[in-house]
Amino acid sequence: MSGVGQYTRLFGRANQLLAAVHGKVPQTVTTNGEAAVHSRFCGILPCAIMIEIRRMTTETTCAICGRTLLTGERSVPYQRVGEEDALVCELCLDGADARGWVREGAPALPVKLGDRREKGVKGWLRPKKKGVTAPQPFDPELLPEDPKDAVEAGLELFNESTHPRTVSGIARTLGNPHVSVVQRSHREVVVTVAWELSWYQYRVDMLGAQTVTLQRRGEDVDQLDDRFRQWNAQAESDGTLLIA
């Protein structure tokens, strides 16, 4: 009897296969109008599964070097004062930090840096611009001619940037720094902020689109030229700098 039952089952399975071959397999209409084989026949015939693979067309570009990042390559979001946020590749993080951009998750940027108290030559050399959110370069005709005024104007631009926050943060650990401000040309001032264990040197371009940039940094003050170790300024608790 067992052999007869097995034969009956095989015969029934053969009939089902023939029905499927001749297009008599029960079908179910899907929501998009396509016909699909009923699930109970999936054990008889192989069930085809269509998978649509789409290629990602969105490309991520580093805001510093302009390179298109590779698939899976990590990018770091940065906030830029007065501009849209930017993505930076891991090879250009120092460049983004030098431009005063702030990494996402760092303390929030001031809403309007232009509201900082105006003082010194810049306060009377040019009118205050409302709604300014980043250090603005001088108009060429208003550029200070006196070296002392140029140094003070360079400090004003530095104080309006995000770099005083770096100075303030390091000073909490290493104490008050030594500060030097040297005029390099009629439009450039070099600001050096130094501790015993580290130093930072900034370039202030009073006519440049990027007015304040981090140019160099190191760990030994002896690496600096003598002219940059004439400490003629001081740092306040908030990181802003003043002529001593």
C-alpha cells in the first residue's frame, strides 16, 4: 500500500508540473497588474525574484580640495560662519580648522560676530555694517597707513574671527599665552600666540576674502624667528587680543 500511495503522490505531482508547463498554473494578480504564480506552486517550480539595483548618483565633494570622495570614504561636516555647512575629507581637516570652520558637534558659533564691540582704528576708519556674520576685509582706500594703526586693525579682525575661542580653550589648560603682533606688509599682520608647550601663528590679510587664517603651529617656541617673539600684546579670558 505504501508503494501505491507513493506512486499516487508522484502521479499527482507530475500532473501539476504538466499543468504549469501548459500555463494552467493558478495565478494571482498583484496590485501593479502583473501576474504572479500562486505560492503553493513555489515548491514545484523555481520562484523568480526580481531585485532592482539602483546606482547611487549623489557624489560628495570635499569643500577644501574639491576632490570627489570615494564610496565609503568618511567625510566630516563643518559649520562655516555666514555660509552653508560643508563636508571635508579626512585629509583636509587641518585646512578646515585653519579657515576657522567649526566641526559639527563643537560649541555653537556666535549668531552674529559683527555685534562684537567696535574699538580702535577700525571703529572710526569704516562704518559698521549691520548683519555682518564674519570678519570683513577693509576697503582699500580705508586701509591704515600708520604701522601702529595697522597692527591694531589686524587685531580687530582677529578678534572678530572664531580663533579667539581656540586661544581661550587652550589657555584654560596651559595658562595665559605670550602674544606677538607684527606687521608683515601694508595689508598683512602676523599674530603669534605661544605657550611653553605649543604655539599658533595666524595671518591676517586686511584685504583678503579670507581675512584670518592659521598659517603655522608647533610645539617649541624656539622654532619661531626672533621678530615673532617680541611679546607686545596680551590675551583676555575670552581669547581676544589687545596691544599690551
